[in-house]
Amino acid sequence: MKNLLGLEYEYKEAVPDTDRANATPEVLDFSELKIPVELHTQLKGATELYQITEIETALQKLEQSSDDGRALAEHLQAYVAKYDMEGILEILGKVNND
């Protein structure tokens, strides 16, 4: 087709994938983070039951609760995107919930 129509193709360079789900999460000291007990319980229960919608709802509340909550919620989004419930539970086990 190129020869018949006398076309010349231009190619773009590949753009690196910067998708949040593929990004390596920032390292946080989870033992230093403090989140409300109610949100910790809600998030842990939803994660144990693989309830993605409930997890996302809890993460939205967590983002609004405090700076620690916002940092943790942003970090956990990558795990939710990969359906890594075990990773979420491991992190929640380290978080201080007063």
C-alpha cells in the first residue's frame, strides 16, 4: 500500500508507561502512621473479603481523615489496582490505629 499510494510513514517514539498501577509504591514507615480505628477495621474487613468497592470507599474516607491517612491511601491504591489483598493486609498489620 505504501508503494501504491506513495505514502511515507512517520513513527513516534515509545512513551514510557507511567501508569500509577505499575509504579513502584513509595516506601513509608507504616509503624509511624496513625489512622482511626473505625477506618482500620473497615478497611481490613473489606480487604479480607476482597470487597473492592468497600476498600475504595474506605480509602476515600482515609484520604480525608488526616495527612497520615492520605499518604496511606495513596500508597494502598497501587495494591488495590493489582488486587494484592495480602499486601494490603500486611501493611495494615503494621499501621498504628489509635
